[in-house]
Amino acid sequence: MATAAKNAAIAELADNFRNSDAAVLTEYRGLTVAQITDLRNSIREHATYAVVKNTLTARAAAEAGVTAFDGQLQGPSAIAFVTGDPVETAKKLRDFAKANPLLVIKGGVLDGKAMSAEEINKLADLESRETLLAKLAGGLQASLSQAVYLFAAPLSQAARTVDALRAKVETEGPATGAAPAAEAATADVAEGGDEA
């Protein structure tokens, strides 16, 4: 490969590293072109899958500041550059590797942090971003509904109490506790007048 072509390939790989949210390094020894095409198609929504040259990739990773693949770039390598949901990409890669054991997930990088193959499998076990956001929204909505109920309960209870008192006054008349007190005061005045 000519030097200009190598430099262009390194620059392109370095840009892929910089513009990706995550990258997963795989070894594809023994996979057919059709299988690699199937893998590319399965992750196309969230990632691009590129067969890479190890020496050029090592230089591009160093240029982009990625150290996660140091010492792992051996054998036939390909990288999934993730620009969408890393969980979905990890799931697709894991599922493909289960169906095609010749695909080996070697490691990766997520938000600048190195990940082992085991950590990528754990990432694949997570629910998708959309599912987690839907659960969060449902939880927030339930909490808000509960808060509205708690704030509205004292108001509605006060309204029911006022309605009950109004109904009682309408059926029984005005409060009877004031009338006996007035009669007792009148009686005391009358008795005081007799003594004089």
C-alpha cells in the first residue's frame, strides 16, 4: 500500500474513532463474506463494521487517543464503530457470535473507557436505551400522578367536610349551643333584678 493511501486509511480510521460513541474489536477468522455481510446488515442501524489492517488501526487509534486496543490487534480484525445505541450493537454482535462462533469479540471502548469482552457481553444484557427511557417516563408519570393525588386529597376532604356541615345546618337549623347560653344570661339578669 502506498504511503499516501496508508495515511488516508489512518486518517479515516482515526476519524471513525473520534466520531464514534463506542467501538468493538472482533476477530472474524473463518467467516465467509456472506456472513460478514449479514453481520454488517444486522448492525447497520447503530454501527458500521469495517475490516481493518492491524498496523494502520494501531496508528489510527493512537492518533485518536484510543488505548483500548493496545496488544489486541492480532489476526484478522474488524471493528464495529458505534454511532447509535451501543447496547443494541452489543446485543447484535453477541447474538451473531453465538450463532457464528468464529466471530470473537475481543474488546472495545465506550465513551473513552476500555471494555473487555465480558463487559461488552454485560452491556448486551442491558435493556435498550428506548426501553429504559420508557420505563423512566412511566415511573415519573406514576410519581407525578401520586403527588397530584396527595396534594388534591386534603382539598377534596375539606370540601366534603364543608358540604357535610352545610347539610347538617340545613336539616337541623342553626347551631343550638348559642341559644341555651343566651337564655342563661337572660335568666341571670332577671334574677339580679329581683334582688334589687
